[in-house]
Amino acid sequence: MNLPLVLVIGVVIGLLEGGSVFFEKTEPYKLEITIAAGLKGVMVSLLTAFTLPQSYPWWGGALIGAGYGLAAGLMVTLQQGGFRSKDAKYILPWSAIGGALNGVLLALFAR
């Protein structure tokens, strides 16, 4: 496993997920949310990389990454008040998509 590449993939995908907060004009904590999203991306990337076997297809990486991404997104959603939060409809699907993309990139390039 190429650990620096795993970390870079996680940070980039996490920052892409969290960077969408800059389109929300009323959000006061844009930098903090972006940093937290980058850390979440690194966590999902590390979990996925340590779970993937050495020879695993890209679609398997996508499934494992989507599962970890969805779990991390669920954790963030529950911290914000659960499914009644106005942001839950954005956090959960994009966390799963980001985790799947993370898993695909790790399965293809980080082995």
C-alpha cells in the first residue's frame, strides 16, 4: 500500500466534498467544515485502504468505500441533529459517492 497516495486521495476527495459549503452564503463556519470534510476523507481513505485485499477489483473498492463513506456521513448527520437536519439530504449521498470514488481510486492506484 502506498500510504502517501492513500492520504492524498483522501484529502482531495474530502476537500471536494466539503468545498461545496462555499456556495452557501449564510454558513458562518466554512473553513472549519472544509477542514473537517478533509479529515473525514482521510479517515474513509485509510479505512478503505486497510480493508481492501491486495488483488481486488475496482467495483469491490467502490462498494467498500461507499460503505465507509456512508457510515462517516451518517455519523456527521447524527451529530447535527439526525435526519431532521436541513443538511442531511446533502451529506449522506455525497458521503457515499465520495467513499465509492475513494475506493475506486485506491483499488486502481494505491496497490
